[in-house]
Amino acid sequence: MNFESTALPGSANKSNVKSSWISWLLVSFLVYMLLAAVGAIGSGFKAAAGNDAKELFAFASNPGIALIVGVVATSLIQSSSTVTSIIVGMVAGGLPISIAIPMVMGANIGTSLTSTLVSLGHIRDGEAFKRAFSAATVHDSFNILAVAILLPLELLFRPLATISEYLAGLLVSDASVSMSGVNFMKVLLAPASDLLKASVAWLPGIWSGVALILIGIGLILVVVTQIGKVLRKLMEGRAMNILHTAVGRGPASGMASGTLVTVLVQSSSTTTSLIVPLAGTGVFSLKQVYPFILGSNIGTTITALLAATAISGAAATVALQIALVHLLFNLLAIAVIYVLPFLRQLPVVMAETLATLAQRNKAYVAVYIVGVFFALPLMVVGVSQWF
């Protein structure tokens, strides 16, 4: 009996190690499929539109409509990582950078819906709900304020487009000095890319390209979701330890931990969903949650950067450029809003005001969610069609 009792823990440990390795192999496979899916979208758009790819996006020629497309798409899909990965593929297929940038900004707003929905878990407890709802909507408020400030600046002076174009040119040029880097990715992705293209080759004309786009988008939806699930199982315990040890140490530590946790789980929605219930129960204050959520905005940009590595050739620079725009937008938003004292507290005041109203009358919750993320954006699109 003693022999069995000592052998079982070792056996269980070996089983856990084996399970962990299998999970990491699955993550590697899913990342590979993410890259192949993004490449498929770009190839599909090129096949469907040929040299006239830009005409496919005439409906979004207005930056305001492009912003709304980003908001609504991300609100429906509930993953800015997924939407920005799709945008990277679209840019590689011909979507103009000037239209893609507002879409990326819209994705930042749309992704904040998840934490708002999570806060509803406390709706029966007035004070807990107020804390949770304010922690959730500080994410919404910050991202909306960031777009309100930076989108007009981008339209007037193009800082994001200019800086990202410069950085992308440097990085792609450096990679092209030794073509092995570009060729390596192309060769690595070739089996999956060829298989995807072959699966739709029987379709006539532009329909093969359209089918390839749909397959690419479908794959991204599935893959990003599965990566989040697998990484959550692998890293959630460590992520929670980071939360408890780092969030309360100050703004810089909070942002760093938010960034790290989001990189680990590959989803800002997951990260904010972890922190909102803790805010609701009083473990963390809104002041502590605020910088952590800003860190999650930075961490979520890694998916688009990863997706951009799937693009080679002439489109490689613009694909990397839009991925860098996502990162630069979030960094610049923090620099402008959080660093400047007179703007720093504005998202907090907005969130606390919304939470107070929601605590008094739950109807405000429904009006806020439906209005901000769906009704108002769709109304803007509808009105724009008259002009």
C-alpha cells in the first residue's frame, strides 16, 4: 500500500506534464492556423477583386463608417484580436490604410462590451454591481475618449499612419536584407495555404476568392476562440497570481501586469472579464483596475502583430503597418489621456456616473449597451447613406 501511495503522485505529475505538452503543441498548431487564415483572407480578396480590390471597400470610404464597422463587428464577434487579424488580412488584400485605421479604433471600442456584460453578474447586489459596472465601463469610457481625441488628429495630421509606415518600412527592409526570414514564413505556411486554395479552386471566377475569404474569417473566429480557451487553462492560475501581486502596486505595475496577462491569454476580453468580478467583490478599487485595463489594451495588439507575419511580398509592409497602428494607437491614447492629469480622471468620472445611474435604474444598462454598441453605430451608418 505504501508503494502505491508514493507512486500515484508521481504518476499524476507525469500525466500533468504530458497534458501540458499536448496543450502547448495545440497552441502552436492553432497559431499556425491563425497565420494561414490571415493569409487566406488576403489571397481571397486579391482573387475576388484582382487589381480593383479597393473598390470592394467603397461602402466604407468614409472614416466614420469605417469606425462604426469596427465597433459593430467587434461587438458581435466579441474579440478585437479576431477583428484586427481580419483587418490585417483585408489590408494585405487592398483595403486602404486610411480606412483600416478607423476600423482598428472601432475594434477597441467594441471589445469593451465584454467586460460590461460580465459586470451584469453582480446585478442583484446594488453596491457590488456599482463597483463592477464602473470597473467595466471605465474601459468603454477610456476607449471612446481615445477615439474622440485621436481620430480627428489622425484625419488632420496622420501621426499614426506616418509613424507606423516608417517603422514598418524599417522592419520589413531589415527582414528583406536576409530573405531567409520572409521565405521561411512563406515556406512554413505553404502547405496550409495551398490546401485552403485547393479546397475552393473548383469554384468559378471570383467565387473562389469569396469562399477563401469566408474560410479565412471562419478559421480566425474558431482559432482565436480556441487559443483563448487552451491558454486560459494553462495560464489562468499564473495570471491570477500576477493580478493579486501586481495590480495594487501602482499604475506602472498595473499596466505591465495587464499587458502580460493579456499576452498570456491572447484576449483583452478574457483579461477584463477576470478583473471585473474582483472589482465587484471589492478586491480591487476602480483606481487600481483602471491602469490594469489600459495594459490589456496594449497586450491585445500582439495578435495583429503575429497575424502580420503571415503576409509576405509587396503587401508585407502595409500588413505590418496596420498591426503597428493598433499598438501605437493604444500607446498614444495612454500617453495623451492617462499621463495628462486633467484628462486622466475623465474616464473614471464617466464610468462612475454611468454606474450610479445603472444602480438606480437597471433600464439604463440595456439602453447603454444597445445604444452605444449597436443602435447608435447603425444609425450613423444609415444617416450617412443619405449624404
